[in-house]
Amino acid sequence: MIDSLWEWLIVGVVILALFGSAKKIPDFARNLGRATGEFKRGQTEIQQEIKKSLLEPEKVNTPENEKLIALAQSMGIETSGKDPKQIKVELSEKLKSDN
């Protein structure tokens, strides 16, 4: 911690030397605050997306998943009772074993 007046004065002079003028310091602090706020908002959004994707099961009846199921069935893979992720894994394994 900075305890004495002289140390505060030295810190102030160094800051002025780095930023050139006293007007730039509030601008820098304001921009730093905005950047910090944007970072925290982005971090919160990412956390919410992760929680949402973990809590919600993947929708089965989308056109993409219907194509996936049709492809898996045409290759002889049983699809009933499996989620799209499991089907994709089995398709990948089937394709690797066929090569």
C-alpha cells in the first residue's frame, strides 16, 4: 500500500508521464470501465449458453436430425432411444470401421 504523500505524488507524476495529460486519465479510466463491463457481460452470456446447452436436451425432430437418423438407419445402425450425439458417434465409428 502507498502510505505517504510523497509516494502518492510519485505515482501521480508517473501516471501523467505515461498518459501525457490529466485529461487522458479520466478517458482511460472510462474506457477501461466500459471494457471491463463488456468482458463481464460476454462472460455471463457464455456461462448462460453453457448452462442452457447442458440442461436442455438436443431437439430430436429437426430436419438435420431426421437426415442423420435416415442415414444411420440406411447404414444399419439402430436409432430408437438414442440422442443425436450418440447416433453421430456410432456413425463415425461405422465409417471408420468400413474404411
